[in-house]
Amino acid sequence: MSTGAETDLVELRARMKAQGQYAQEHGEAWLKRHEEEFKHLPKGTIVAINCRTGEYVIASTRLSAMDEFERRFGKEVGYVHEIGGGIFVG
């Protein structure tokens, strides 16, 4: 691997790490702010939150939530949460 390609890879990893940290921090904050709205959703509902604006989409599967998020918000950083379940940051 050339030095330029290695540098590109290091920079890409750094950006991805920073994006993940941003999503984790801001996504959890938005999740808390929307807690009242989300507590009425059925367990297993997927919520994808725009980390910059706090807007969100709701779906029954992660794939459909991510597809709708990308359609609506483009390449914005998002935070995906399953009501009554785990999280996905990205």
C-alpha cells in the first residue's frame, strides 16, 4: 500500500470515528428530548433521528427506517434506536 493510500485510510477512519462519536452524543440527547413522544410507540418500533435537527422517521424495520431517513435527510448523521431494545449509531 502506498503512503498516500495509507494516509487516506487513516483520515477516513478518523472521520468515521468522529462521526460515530457525534452520532452517539447528539442521538442520545435527542432521544431524551423526544422521550415523551417515543414512550407511546410499540416495543420494537425503529426510530431514526437526524442528529443535527432532531427530526426523525419511524418504521417497523431498521432497513426501512434507514431507507426513509436517507430519502428524507440525505447523508446527514443519524442515530437509530429500537423502542424497548438496543441502538445503532451511524
